[in-house]
Amino acid sequence: MRLLLGVNTVSEEGLWYLLHLFFEIGMIQVGLWVGAAIAICFVLLDVFYLRKKLKNNPKKMVIRLVALLTITVLVVIVHYLLEKVIDVI
């Protein structure tokens, strides 16, 4: 989240303090849930499917990385659809 949004440059003085506070809290709340969704999906996929299929495969790290990136893209797409298109979030 910090890479996408950048550093919080809002002043912490006066009325701008509320904007600074909302920025930080929003990043923590959104980043926590999106990161947790990605981590849970990847751990479940890894434990229940990938470990059995990739026992003797020399490219298992590459396949796990591709699986992690695929899950990340799917979670980002779902988050975008729910937030911007359907307006649920």
C-alpha cells in the first residue's frame, strides 16, 4: 500500500491532522484485509495443493511465485470490482 500511495505528505498540524489520521488508518485497515486475504489464499493453496504436486519438481519456487502473483492479481481485481464498479466497499 505504501508503494502505491506514496509517503503521507499531509501536515500533522491544525485541521490537516484529521486528513493525516484518515490516511494512516485507511491504509492500515485496507492493507490489513487485502494482505490477509492474499496470505490466507496462498497458504491454503500451498498446503493443500502445491506441496503434493511439487514434491520433486526443480522449479517449485518459480511455480509458487507465479501462484502468489496470480492470487494477488485476482484479489486486486475483486477488490477493484467491489469498490469501484459495484460500490459495496
